[in-house]
Amino acid sequence: MIRRLGVIGGGAWGTALAQVAAGGGEETLLWAREPEVVGSINEAHENAAFLAGYPLNPAIRATGDLADLGACDALLVVTPAQHMRAVLGGLDGWARPLILCAKGMEEASMKLMHDVAHEAQPNAAIAVLSGPTFAHEVAIGKPAAVTLAVEDRALGEALSARLARPNFRPYLSDDVVGAEIGGAVKNVLAIACGVVEGRRLGQNARAALISRGFAEMTRFGLARGARAETLAGLSGLGDLVLTCSSESSRNFSLGKGLGEGRAAAELLADRRTVAEGAHTAPVLKRAAEAMGVDMPIVAAVCALLRSEASVDEVVEALLSRPLRAEGF
């Protein structure tokens, strides 16, 4: 039976998921790298650094020692994608379920997070939780629905039963690859939609970009073995629509800054929280090129992040592409 959950990662999303886990009445242990986060949660029942102003369930306890998680039945892993391998390597022979909640691809290997986790902890069962969620809304119990992807149906049902709340609904899938690809690609596309907002190109342009971006997501996903219905679900299209439409998205707000003419280096240096799309974009571009998958919007975002082209040049290049039949 899965009762006690731990959370690896003391950012906004990790804290919000700890709220979900603690809602089941069980003590939830949250590991954070930052001592000030551990102190704030334990002493004031608030994550003042990353989720200020949102009271936390007293059943949440924070720690700075990964070894303390050893008594947990399963772990929600909410570290940034580029740090997941190192953090999971700090768990001593973990053989219980890991629920991966980071969205991205490892830069050095171009691998998705479930592959990284399998290599770091080969005896652990791996699940992926992804979908259209903003941390601050989940933390106060506003309705949300997510995809919980795991190949073992019985494990999926046990995890779903443990995480489900009246306002937090996990929908089961066995398409782990599809759930991961949706979450990774949408972050890059959210940067592009932020550029549209920052450049004041209008709602028509944003809708077109979301639609054609979804086509890119689908092409890449199918090439990697994902199912089309997964990409059209909560972890794909659902998450894409959310993050491409609000400045609550770190990736969207990064793109908005680019569209307003600010330099990528300035915007990224000024962030305590991580805009995963900035790290995923070049990895995704390399992976797509290696498979012969056409992803012009992703390539455009890479050019902006590397200051290889201006916003106007990128927009002109996208609008000058040859006309073609619509489709994936």
C-alpha cells in the first residue's frame, strides 16, 4: 500500500504537490536544497521563497537530507530536468516508485526523464505526472486534471488513488513517452507564444502558433513512439494551451521579455526559478534534426535564445516558409 509520499524539490510545483499529498491526511516529507525553504516550511508552514502567501498543510515537513526520504513509500521527483540524474543518484539503492514531475530532456544525452531515472535508479518503478497545472492554483485547491503515465496498471491505480483529491484528478495512461514529450515540447512553444505577446503580434498569431506548434509536437512524438491521443490529451495539448496563454508560465514570460527586445542572457540571469524551455529547446532541436523531424518553431526559439537572429528576422522566416497542405 502506498501511504507516505515524499517530494524531492522545494520549488513552487514541488510545494504544491506536497499540498496534494498531505491532503490525504498522511505526513508528507519534502526535500529542499535551500536551508531557508526548509526553515520556512517547518517554522511558518509557508514556502516564502517560491510560493509566498500560500499557507501549507501542517502535515508537510521539510528536510535538507535526502536520507530522510528512506521511509517513504513513493517519491514525487520535482527537480529541474538537468539536475535529475545527480539528485536521484543521491538516493541509496531506491527500489520503490518514483513519480517524475519535471518536464524536459537531458542536455548531454538527449534522453527523456524516465530514461534518466531508469539509469540512475534501475530498481525503481517509474511513473510520469504531467498536465496543465499552475502551482499556485493547485496549492489552494482549485480544480486541476493531470495525466499519470505508468506502464504497470496496478501501480498506476494505487498511485492515482493516493494522489486523487476532489479538485485534483489524475487520469491514467500507459504512454510514458507521450506524457513526457508533451511536457517537454510545450515549454519551448510557450516561449514562442510569449514572443508573440511581447511583440504585440495579436491573438490570431498566437492561435496559429499554438496550432502549428502542436503539429510539431505531434510529429516529434510519433517519431519517438508516442501515441497521438496522448499528445492530444492533458499532458500535451492541454498543457500547451495553458502555458501558451498566461504570464504565470515562466516560459511564456521569458518569451514575452524576448519579444519586448530584452536579451536572453539578461532574462535568464535574472531568474531564481527555472524556465525549462530554455534548456530543452537546443536539445529538442538536435534530437529532431537527428530523426529528420521538421520543427521550425523550435528552431526559431533556439535562434532567439542564442541571439543568432532578431525577433523580426525569426518572424519573417516563419512567415516566408513555403505554403503546404495542413497536417502533421
